[in-house]
Amino acid sequence: MLELVAPEGLGSHSFRAMGTSVRVVVPNEHVDRAAREVEALFATWEQALSRFRADSELSDLNCAGVPFVASELLFGVVSTALDAARATDGLFDPSLLEELVRSGYDRSFEAVGSRVPEAATPPRAGGSWRTVVLDRGRRAITLPPGCALDLGGIAKGMAVDASLELLSALGMETALVSAGGDLAVRSPRPDSRTWPVAVGEGGDQIVPLRSGALATSSSVRRRWLQGDRTRHHLLDPRTGESARSGLREVTVAAATCSQAEVAAKAIFVLGPSLGPVFAERHGLAARLVHEDGRRITAGAWPAADRVAA
């Protein structure tokens, strides 16, 4: 998890959306307006993109069976998700919805419970995103047979980025928006100091963030039993099963929250040997936590356990 160590002179507002707690931090005089605007944005994104809502536009797309003329929002998120899949060579895969359902994650996590029935079918590797067809002229999306999309691995980070763009357009350049394990800032605080962000279980490291984003992928919180097997929501697209990479948490720093979110998932799947190589090849900083709690870093990640604000 990521949490701002709240500086003085700033106000905040929190609400629930997209299955997590969202927090907006801006100078005190802007809190009320920022809260209204960001809460409305997240509500719009959740209505369009939630796989758990039968009336969402994403649900309509997943059961369309024909070219689906999408809203600008849905088309943009799907296009970005497919770009991310290509950039990671499929380590990030938005077409794993059926495998998530097969593993028991077929409703919001709060409703999943600690134990779910055994899967009736064997797992399948991902990759059907490669044959999704986008018609940019008509803004139409065609899914191949048997393919259904889950945008939960990127939509939350994109919503954080979009919230900061919205606040900037409203004249609020100094702002932080966090949504669960995703967090981004627009510029330094009014006193020109960095934003101190607690990273990891128990906030064991304080990272000074001047601009950009952090995102965490963790298997610790979203776990359940399926028969006698422990499952979590971070699937390995190469197997269709919950990733068994030897890691339990990855945090990535990047220019945008969506970039950090995608990279954190890819590194989690790759594990402690290849994950740092991926981070450094893409010019990212990352913090990887082994299942036994050992921590390693990649790129320009601060090495000290705690870094002053």
C-alpha cells in the first residue's frame, strides 16, 4: 500500500470508488471543489469500466459478440490497455477475465470470501488481446470469440492520472490523488518540498516524491482459497494461474500512474531475477519484496529503509 504522510497546510478528502479508497490532497482552499470533481470522475469511470456491474459499458462490450461502438472513455482505456500489453510482450494482459472468474474472482473482492469452489475447467494461458480489433474511425471494438476484458489492472491508474489532469485544468497544480496502491502527484507542495509517501506493509519506507507516480502490486491482501490452493488476483498470463514468482509485493516509480501500475504487474510476474532487468531496461525505479520479506531495488530507488521528507 501507499499512503501520504500528510504535510501541514494541505487538506484532503476520501471516498470509496472502483473497489478501493480514493484520497484527494490539495491546498486547503481547494478541497471542496477538488473533492466534488474527482469523486464525479471516478463515479463516471466506474460506471463505464467495472466488470462487476452488469449495466457497465464494459459488460456490454464483453457480451456483444459483434463490433461494439464504444464511448470515448471505454475506447481510450481499451486502446491504452492493448498498448501496455504490447509494450510488456503480454506480461500485462487485459484479456484474462475468464481466468479470473475461473479462479473464483467472479465478483467484487469484498464479496468473494475466504474460500471458493474448485474450478470446473483447467486454466488457459492469456494472449487473446492480440486479436482484439480497434476501428478508430468508428470507435468500434471487436473482441475475438471467447475473449472478455478486465480493465482493473490499468483503469484505476488511468483514473488517477486523469484526476490530476482535471485538477490542473481547474488551476490546481499542487495536488495528490491516491487510489489504493496507486498514487500520483502533479508538482511539489506549496512549500516546494517533496511529498513523503509511506511504501510497503506498515509503511516501512518513506519515499520523497516530487512529481510523477508510484504504484504497488501485492498478493497479500487479495487472497483466497480455492479447494486447497491459495489464489490471488495477479495472474501470470503465461499460465492463467495466480503468479508464483517468489514475490509478494512490487512498487514502481514512473512518470504516470498507469505506467507504474502496468510495470508493477509485469515485474511481479517476472519475479526477483528478471523483474529488476525489466525495470532498468525501461528506465524505471522499483522495489521488490520477496515472499520471505527480503527487499531488493532496481533503478534509482532510494536504498535506505527510511528517507526523510
